[in-house]
Amino acid sequence: KFRQYQKEGNTEDMLKYIYKTNGKEILQFLPMMDITNESKDESISTKLREEGNVFFRRKKLQEALKKYNECIFSSPHPKLSFKEIDKKMYTPLAMGYGNRSAVLLQLKEYELCICDIDRSLNLCNSKITQFKLEERKVKCLIGIERYQEAQELLKTCKLLLNTLQLEEKVKECYRNALSKLLQQCAQGIKRGTFHSQNKKQKSKYDEIKYADASASFSNDDLIFTYNNPTPPSLDDEPNPTIPAFSCTLKLQYSSDQGKYVVATRDIKPGEVIAVETPYTSCIDPEEPNSPLSFCTFCLARCAAPIPCWECTNVVFCNEECRSKGWDTFHMKECPVYSQLNETAFIKAYRIIAGQSVEELKDFVSKLHNEEQRSPLEQMFNEDQIYDSHSYRSVYFLEDNIQTVTTEVLIRSAFKALMLTQLLIKSNRYFIANAGDKYVLNEEDVIFIGSLFIRHILGTKYNSFKILETHAIDNKSNLSKKLVGVGSGTYVAESLFNHSCIPSAMILFYKNVGVCRSSQFIPSGSQVYVSYAKKYYQEPDRSIRRKKLYDDWCFNCSCDACESDCRLSYSDVKESLNLFTVSKLRTKDRRVSRNNLERTASLKLELDTLGKRNQSLVMRWVNCPCSYENNDLDLVMESIEFFDRFV
């Protein structure tokens, strides 16, 4: 009977069947789950701050910053707002922010330092501490050339100093320090900041380089050096029906291939063809240090994160992300987060937590009125838009329910019941719209559980692993390493089919997925990405195909697998003599072109490109850190030439 429900893709009947046959055992197990979160603890916070002070005095800034971060995470925190609170209750938090600001000033992280100073001032109830913090803020303002603001704040500092009960000698020392800061302000204003106009103009390739340009540092060291690069914009106008895509792409459908994406014009190597924020994303709880090094909302690497108001399990990069994360999903997951120990659990939980029970019921009931629409049509809303942030889009993601093994499906059903129980135990989801008590019944459990099955599998087959690119300088060679951060469900970019020799690749800027063409893509050709680096790095076809089938439930039929091409990647020096071109195509691979007659000119162009690339590669080998904007132009020009004519 269960297999029959699987053939029909009916998750609600599947769950009813399991609930009916194994309900007693499930109900006995689920209440035993321990959902205890590590709570804020003033004594732990104080101990961590004191350890940080020891490191700071020894000028071990990295260790000090870590301890102050942990101190802040552990400190009792006011609920949602700093208004009308007893500041004495939150002295450990104020001291944690204040001490961390001292480290950030030493690191010349002036903007972050100012943020911490303001946070500490909001909770501070000591005038001497207030004076020290505001003096520190003056130094930061001078550091970022905001001299007028620094001057105004110095006036406040002087007035505050006069009210402090200090020995006259101590006050005189402070006055001298303030006078020196005032002189720096005057000199800065006199100089002006016109030199900033002479700064190097930003290159269109800066975002590519910046993601790869953080010299060789350990994961811990990156907390000081890694800046989150800003995602680039599309290189063309947005697609009118799929806004995450540029108009260079369109969605098509066939019975044998299903949904796939094709180019509407010739696409050059390096073009940005898709930019998408995920419907849901999360930090990978299995990655060491990730949960407390990255913002749980936008996945930015955080040098100075701020905590959740209630738990010690997640952090945020700033107050805006904390408010958005709390309102969107974390309020409902916070009490039970310790049990969400897989990325699939976290993403599925966040999808459901983003809608109320009533909203989900209304949505599913509307689907019955759309049964005459094709699966492709159902993906689009009433305005014929495929919206990356609409529940409709994530609901219709391919879940492979009819093709996964029965064992996988039964396991997913049990996980769905567990997640439903966690929703219940959170005491924050099943709440009536008017705030009245929600009367939960078996029908609700089955309904929400059936949606969880869909989303556990849907996020599994439509998510990408979010990676950071780290440069590794081995003195003789500059290479890069991709480091896992988390996972995101991208409803538009998941429409790309897989190839082991992809024509495009997805890079990540925090949790924003940016798809760039990596080859010349002729108009009308399908656009492929690789679903993970382990596939295009595996030279053996049989191993590749097995991995892909196990992970994604399909047999790969890309060109590399059909021709049994052994993929391999050689050292850059070896690649110079890897192959020779014996013959050029006289017909351009672009569909719209006629036969080309000037074969001789093509050979000359190939020879010129070869010499330019030889010079470029040897310069990179001999001086790995050298990097020029026109290097990328040459690489892209060469890729396009080879894709079209070789």
C-alpha cells in the first residue's frame, strides 16, 4: 500500500499509513527528545571575558577576540529591545561589547568597533566606562576620516570628564589625550580627504578577485582578513518571468529532459547570467566553528558577530539580520534548534516556519483549483512570474518522491514526524491568528508532516553547498581551496541541469548564488552547471555516475559520461604542453554563422593567443600574487576561441 502511495506521489496518505501502523511507537519516542538549549549564563560569560583579558594584555588579539565573542554569546541579553530595562542585569554583555571594541580598535576595524561601542553604551551604567568608550569612538572616527563628528564627540567627552570623580592628575592625563585627538581632527580637516579621489577605480572584475584574494590563512586567521565580497549584478536585463535569470536565459520543457535552461543569444565566458538569494539557507552544523563564525541569516563571515536574544546556538552579523532572521524563522526554531542537527532538517523546518498553518492550508486548497494546469505552469504565480521567494516556487521543486527508494521515503516520513513534533514542542508555531489557543488535532499533524516530507526531499535535490574560496600560497604556486559553509535552496538556479563538464558555474557571495558562464555558450544551447565539485573532479565515469545517482537520482548522460571522457586537472606548468591543435574548425560553433573562409587568419589568431597565454602563465608561475584586469580578458578571449573553433 505504501508503494502505491509512492507511485501516486501522495505524501499525505503515506504519512497517514505510517502514523496508523507505527503511531504508538512514534508517539512514545518523540516526547523523549531533549530540546534543552544552552542558556545564557552570567558566570560563564564573566569567566570567558577574564580569559579574553589575559590574551589581550599579552597582545594575542586572535585569542582575545574569540573569548570576547564567546563571552557575548553567553551573556544574558535583553529581549528584543534595549528600552526600559535594568541595565545592571546586563553588565556582562556591556563589558563584553566594550572589551571586544578594544580589540577591534587595535585591528583598525573602525566600523565594527563603533558598532560595539554603541552597543555597550546602550547598556552602560558607569560614567567612567562611558567616557572611555566615547574616547575610543573618537579614535575610530578619526581612523575613518570623519573628523567633524569626532570634533563634536570630543566636546561631549570634555563635559563628561569634568563630572567624573577622579584625581586631578588622572583628569589631566585624559585632558592631554583629548587635546591630541583634537589636534588630529584639525589636521585632518585641513588636509581634507581629496586624496580619496585619486584612489584606484574599481574594476568590473574586483568581485572575482576579491573572493579569491585572501592570502594563505588558516580558518581562524580569516576572521581578521576575509571580507565578504559584494555580489555582482546581472550582465544583462532580468528575464521578465524568472527575475533571478538574465534575459540571456529561458526555461524550456520536454518529456524526456523535463525542465531545462537554454541560451537566448551567444553568451561569452565570464558573463553573469543568474543572481539569486536562496529561498532558505543555513549554516552546516557539522562544519567546525561555522555556526558561531557565520551569520545564520545571510551566511556572512562575522569578525564580530552578535548573539541571538535567547540561545547560544546561532549568531548574526548585525541587528538588521538578527531582526529579519528572528521574524522569518528563528523565533520558531530557537527553542528546539539543538535538535536540528542536519542541514536538511534546518531548511525544511525554516520553510514551514515561514508560513502559518492557515496560510499553508489556504495554499494547498487553492491547488485543487489548478489541477488542469501543467506542472510547469503551476510553478508560476498569477502574474506568470517564477518568484524565488514565493512558497509556490519551493512547493513545486522536484522532490523525486516517485523515484527514490522506499527505504529513503520511509526514513523521510519518520523525520517529517519528528520535525512536526519539534514544531509542537517549540510552542511558537501552532498559534491561532487572533492569538487564541490553537486546538491541534491529528489532521494537522498529518498535514504538516506531509509537507515536511515534500520539503525534506525537495531541499535535498534542489540545494547547493555554499562554499568560500580561500587562496593558498605555497610559495612556489598559488592555488585555491573551497571551504564548506552551509547549504541553500535556490529555486531558480536549481532549474539548471547537471554536466560533468559544465558550461557555467555557481559561486557564492555570502548566501547569494551567482552563476557565471565558464565557456562560450552558443545561442539555443542548453546551459549546464555541476551540482558539486566532486563530480567534475572525479576522472572515472563509473564512480561519477554512481555518486550522481546516489545523490540526485539520475543517470548522467552528459558529453563527458556518454563519451567516457576521463576528466583530469594538471598542474599549470604541465598544461602548457598538454595538447597541440592539429586542425581548426572552418565553421563557427555558433548556430547563426556561415562557413568561415579565412582559415589562415584563424591559425594566426591561435598562434597569437598561444604566445600571450604562455607569457601570462609563466608570469603567474614565477610571481603567483601578480594579477591584472586584462589577464581575465585574455583568459575569456582564449576560452571563447577554443570553444568556437578548436
